[in-house]
Amino acid sequence: MTTWQGWHRFATTDPPAPPRPGDPPRSTEERLAYHSSFVTIRTPAISQLATQVRTLMILGRHQQTTARPSLIVTGPAAAGKTTALLHVGRACHLAHTRKNPAPPGSAHATTPVAYVLVPPGATAKTLITEFARYLSIPVTARMTQTQITDAVCHTYTAAGVQLVLIDEIHRLNPRTTTGAQTADLLKDLTERLPATFVYAGINVTDTPLFSGTRGAQLAGRATLITCGPLPARHGTRHPFRDVITAIENNLDLTNHKPGTLPRHTAYLHQRTAGRIGSLTRLIRQAAITAIHDGTERITKAALDTIRLDHLAETHHRPRTRSR
């Protein structure tokens, strides 16, 4: 998805759909593929991000003299940051193309969204080259960073890019010379492009991105959205149980009884530490196993047999007392 062709294919391809009442049963292969990709569960972080993006895009639409306000999605690994980013990006893409269809006979669709990954050990030149690669802007070895930046700003503005999603932002370290130059490049882009920038990274507030003069500039322009582990209870609400219920309602298993998984909320919260990524992976793996072994249902005993990602397993592992 770090090229326009890939992003357009992702945004315009219908997401996986849950079974609907009255539909004919799907084949085993279809159901295995469905649980492998699965639906996107709308978490509180996704709802908050969608609202903030819509508001900031309107706020910055007519701003000309300074950088537009931006957003930073932060949180631990497996908390659903990239999922939230992609979900909101797709929604923005579809909403824009519905309102602004390509003219008849045009070979190119509108380009409202750009998605860029910060490369490992990013320098200003390697990062701006990623921006260029997204829209297939020709770059030669002899081109300077300034020349590539000028080409990117011209092409992105002409293409009508309104939302720039930058993932893995925690890879930047403004305390190093190359990291500082890369952070300055992003600041330059936010001032030159008529677009709203949304960054996502692991525990961004704990990184050097928010320290020093450059960090203060970023913090002063960005709204922080925390995509953290879901609590078992928040006031009178039960957000983690609500997500479990939403996942269960979208399963495609012939023998699974609704209400089974929400009864194990405490167990699932302990196993996954409230991380949405770990939770969905656990239940999807259990569903695939249930199809393979013919049980067609998920029980606590079945969940016990599923190995989770290392982060969740490390958190869940019982502590041994030293003697």
C-alpha cells in the first residue's frame, strides 16, 4: 500500500463481509479466507481518530500561512494503530472519490490519500524518496534532496492529496543529525502541502520525537490519540467485552453459540492484556482451528491451545516465586 496503485486497490476493494441471514453457506475455503482477513472492528480509537481527522481536514482546508494541525496515533505494539490508520484512510478515500469522481475519459482517479512508511534508519533523502515512490515520481541518483522535495510538493499538490498518513514514525530520532534533518523535512512538508498529516508509531511520547525544540514544535501542532489496551471496565461501560461481542457476531462458524466468548471476558483480557491486535488474532486463529478440526465452535479449552504473539505470551506467563 506504499504505492498509489496498491493503496487504490486496498481502498476500493470491498472489505471482508460477515455472513448475513438467508445467505447460502460458504465453502470451507471461503470461510478460512474470511477469518484470515476478517472484518475491522470499530474500536473507540478508530471512532476518535475518524472524528478528529474529519475535523482537522475542515479546519486546515483554508489555512495558508502556517502548517496545518496534525494528529499522532500512539500506543504499544499490537494495540491497533495501523488498523485505525488504514481504516480512516480508506473511509476518507471513498468519501472523496464519491464526491469527486474522475472525469469521463480520464485515465487517472483522484488521489486524496497518501500512505508512507518511515524506512528503518531513515534520512531526509530516503524518506522523501518514499513520498516520491508512492506517486511514481521519477527520481535519479543525481537528484538532490531539495530537487526531490520540490517534485513531491508539486506533484502531491497537483494530484489533490488531502490526507497524508505516515506510519512507523517512532523510527525517527531527532537527537541524531540525520534524524533531525528528517524531522525538519516533515515540518517543511506540512507547511508546503495543502494536506492534513497523521502520524502513527509505538509509544511516541516516550521517544525523542517529543523532546527538544523540534519535539516542542511537533507537540504544539499535533493532537495525540492514544490507541492503548482496552480496559475491562470504564465507568459503567465494558469496552473490552463490547469488542469481544462484536468479534463474535462476525464469526462464520456453524456450531458456535452466541454469548460464549463474552462470558470469558476476564480470561481473554488477562491473556491479551487488553490489546485489540492480540485479541483478534487469538479468536481468528481459534476460528480457523475450529473449521479445520470440524468442531465449528470456540470454547475456552480451545482458546487455551492457541499460542499468542510473543508480547502477549510474555505478559500472560505466570510469574514464578524465587526461593
